[in-house]
Amino acid sequence: MLDEIIIEKLLGKRDLYLNTLKHIEFQLVTDPSDDEINELEKLKTSTINELKKIEQEISFINSEK
């Protein structure tokens, strides 16, 4: 039961990060400046890393069942 609640919260965080990625991708196609591109790419990389961490946490919790 507790695992299900934790997974649900992790999935909510995952959805937030996926939405963030969508917005980053949109901003990248709106002809940003070079500085903006660099910042957006850094943000994109860190967001993807957070998504990977969440995926690992969910996998770990599911493997304990």
C-alpha cells in the first residue's frame, strides 16, 4: 500500500518533468538566442537525468514486491 502511494507520487513527478521537456522543446523551436539555447540544453539534460532517477526508483520499488 505504501509502495503504491510512493509510486503514484513518483509518477506525478515524472509527468511534471515530461511536461517540462515538452515546453523546453517548444522553446527550442521558437528561434532562441545562442545563450538561450545553451541554457535550454542544460535544463533539458538535467530534466532527463531526473526522469532517469525516477525511473530507477520506480523499478527498484517494483523489484522489491
